[in-house]
Amino acid sequence: MLLLIVCRRLNPHIPVRSSHMLKRRALVVSVFTAPALCALMPALVSTSALAVTTAGKISVGVTTVVPPFSFMRNGKHSGISNDILQKVAALENLEIDYVPLKFDALIPAIQAGQIDIAVAGIFVTEARKKVVDFSDPYFTQGGIIVVPVNSPFKSVADLKGKTLACEQGSAALGIARENAEAWGVTLRVLPDPANMQLAMKAGDVDAMIYDSGIVAHQMRVEGAQPTIKQISGVLKPTGIAFAFPKGSKMVDVVNHGMAQLRASGEIAKILKSYGMD
């Protein structure tokens, strides 16, 4: 009956059958035309960002050593990125299943279909756009060069002939590779920020290039007793966002939730709570 009504709306010249005939053919219609009806109905129903939401767990790859964006606090995943995603999940009826990963394993895990979303302080770059999709940005940062607080170096020009540490898989590594020749530095790629700072403290490298937001957070936390100082401005600032597999419908879902948080001022509150407003 429903199919006939739909079809008559699309073509008013279809004759109306008697109720007796309709009853006799009801079973035939339900068996043989249900697939056609299912295929037709989505075009007749308006959709929104919420239409792609599927209640249930989402697998979230997370790096936990990049404060203030993602770290562990009292046994809980915390930081700007996690706080935003957790509030989005509450709004969109999603349950987060965290999968701890090293930073340079996040994008490969997305490409392999092992996770639905990647969380850290992920730079939106043209190279990454070719292999993953991004949400709307929720912060802006770039690369920045730092040295030990007692270092004699005062500018990038002072690093000529020196060694610069970079994190494997980071956007800052890309910036360093683009400028290494002009800066006159030798690059040393290390697995994570902790190893870079240890190498710098031990004198194995002279400086390190890292995310400006993370450096700013560290300097704010250290306060009057800093261990590092910056010798460059912010290099190639860009958006920070969540990463997804190519074509993922979750992009629209997360953006929908983030739009609500932005409109309510919640994202601004989260940034302020970490001193990043």
C-alpha cells in the first residue's frame, strides 16, 4: 500500500485498485518490492549530520604524551583534544574505545582500518589530507625551535653546523626537512618528545623543533624555573584537528557536535582551562 502511494505521487497516472485487489496483492508487494522501496525511501527523507550517527563504540587511536592536547591524568584520558571529543561523544550518543598508540602509528592505523578517529595534537597538512580526512580545526599551532635554557644560542642563525632533533612522523619534522639546508643544520629523528628533550639535555643534540602549543604549555607549567627557551617564532601555523579514514561519515558527526560546543562557548572554556585561550 505504501509503495503504491509513493509511486502514485511520483506518477499520478497509475490507476487506483480496489481495496479487495490491494489486499490480494499485499503479500506480493511486500515480498517482491521491499528492496525497491528501501532503495527509494532515503531519497524521500530529509537528512542531517545526525542521520549518519550510529550509536555504539568508536575506536579512537590516542597518543598520551602530548600535553596539553592528549595525556593521562588520574587514570583518565585528558587534554584539549580528549575533552572536546568526549563532549562530542556525549552529544552524539557515541561510546569511546581508546586504543593507545605512538604518534607516528596513528595515521598508519587509520589507513589500515584499525581505528575510526585519531587523537593527539594533529597538524592539518596537505600531505596528510591525501591519506586521511580531518574534522574542523579546534586550535592553531605550528613548529617552534627550542634550546636548553642555559644555551648560548639566541636565534636560528646560531644553529648553523649544529644538530636539530625532530619527532618521527610529526609535521615539525616536515618543516625541518624543508629548511634544514637553509638553516645549515643536521637533523636527528627521534621517536618522541621525551627522547628529544633527553638528547638535548645530554648534549647529543643542540636544539629541537616541536609543536608550538605543546612548547607553550611546558613553559607555562615550568613557570619561573624553565628548562627550555625558544629561539624562533611559530613556523607554518596550521589547524589542529581529529583525523579519520578517507570518506568516513564520522567527520560530519564530529563536526556537528563540535559546532554545538563552539556555539555554546564550551570549546573556548576547554582551551582556557589549559591556558591555551
